[in-house]
Amino acid sequence: MDRSKLTIPRHVAIILDGNGRWAKSRGMPRNYGHSRGAKNLEVICEDAWNIGIKYLTVYLFSTENWKRSKEEVDGLMKLFRSYTKTCIKTAEKNNMKVRVLGDPTALDEDLQESLRQLVESSKDHTGLHFQIAINYGSRDEIVRAIRHVASDCLAGQIRPDEITEELFSGYLDTRDVPDPDLLIRTSGELRLSNYLMWQLAYSEFYFTDVPWPAFTKEDLWLAIEQYNGRERRYGGN
Ligand code: IPE
Ligand code: IPE
Ligand code: MG
């Protein structure tokens, strides 16, 4: 296939799944899988931009992931601390603009501070728009947005009859980010796990058995090839 003729999705969202199973299959602890997964994310960010993808949104930690063992959650938070620091440098080097989706208030204050720095230091960059979802859940995002809309109504800033899909979208964590064209989930599960339910209303879905730490640029191309075979309809005919 001549890849130069393919339509490149503007926005790709990824559920990075399978770190734990990937590590287990190598006789290693789950947190080893997470650290290899984080390294792979840096590689895929560059690959995505080189392919021509403009927006990349990745699921790092769900509102449900707090149910995992303390050891795993502690390991993940430690990893996010170092990942965020590294990301400040790579965002600088690669001109990435980073946004954070999810409710940061449950995270430790130092991690919240690093995330704020990451967003602030990269806000004027013009390369890849990179959204990281951390302590993110779609239901939680929608409920937080509703609370915000309701308080703006009570304050008299908007009237209930002014609430449209467009206005509501502006209250979500993804405001100013176009909806994903393509969703990729690695490692074989066929579900959304509370990811971007509003935003994925008309996205194409691609599932692969490849676990996240082993996912390569070639796998990303395979997803884009399959995306090109889809006929997008948006309800028309
Ligand atoms: C994805 O890998 C990363 C996170 C959810 C934090 P998993 O940790 O879910 O790995 P599996 O699905 O158990 O293999
Ligand atoms: C979804 O993966 C969350 C992230 C990738 C961060 P999970 O592995 O937590 O989802 P379930 O539990 O299999 O649905
Ligand atoms: Mg999983």
C-alpha cells in the first residue's frame, strides 16, 4: 500500500492497555510493564507527529484504577512523577502542546504542580497537541461539567435553554480539542472502560491484540490503513 496517499486521522485517541500482561508474560512485575509502556509512549508521540497526526490523546490512569493494589498505584504515581518531568523536556524539544484531562485534585500536590508546569510551559507550542488523561473517567468528566454548568446557571451567566451540545462540549476537559477520528485500544479488550464517551460518538474504533509496550509505528500505520478502509457516515447515507 502506498502510505503517502492515505488520509491521516487528525486526532487519534489511544487506550494504552496490556502493560501488566506484557510484563507478566516475561516473568516481570506489572510495574515494569508500566515503565516500559511510558517509554514507548515517548516513541509513539514522535512517530505520530512524523506520520502527520496533529492530536494524540492517551489514557494513562482511570478513575477506576485506584482499585488496584497499593503497590501498583504507588508505582504508577511514582512513574507519572518522572514521566511528567521528562515530558516537560520532550515537549520543549518536540514543540508539543500538552493538556491534562481528568480530575487532578486526587493526585499528590507535587504531581499536580508538575502537571501544571507541563501544561503552562508547553501552552504556546505549535507541534503535536498531546492530551494525557490521568485520574480520568468519562462519567466523572461529564458530572464535573454538569456541576459547572449548573453553577453558571444559578449565577445567572447562562439560561437552561441556552445549553446546547456545543456549549456543553466547552465545559468538558477536552474543550478546544476536536473529537477523535480514530480510537485505538491495545491488548485485545473490546470496551471503552469509561474513556471519552461523549467525544467518541462518531469515531472509528480499531482494536489490536498487541500489548502497549510492544506497540510500534508499524502498528500505528496498520490502524491508519484500516481507518482508510472505513466509510465514515455521521448518520447520513
Ligand atoms: C494499562 O495496562 C495501563 C493502566 C491501566 C495504568 P494494564 O495495567 O491495564 O495492563 P493489563 O491490562 O492488566 O495487562
Ligand atoms: C483502561 O484500562 C484504563 C487505562 C488504560 C488507563 P484498564 O485495564 O484499567 O481497563 P479494564 O479494567 O480492563 O476495563
Ligand atoms: Mg488493562
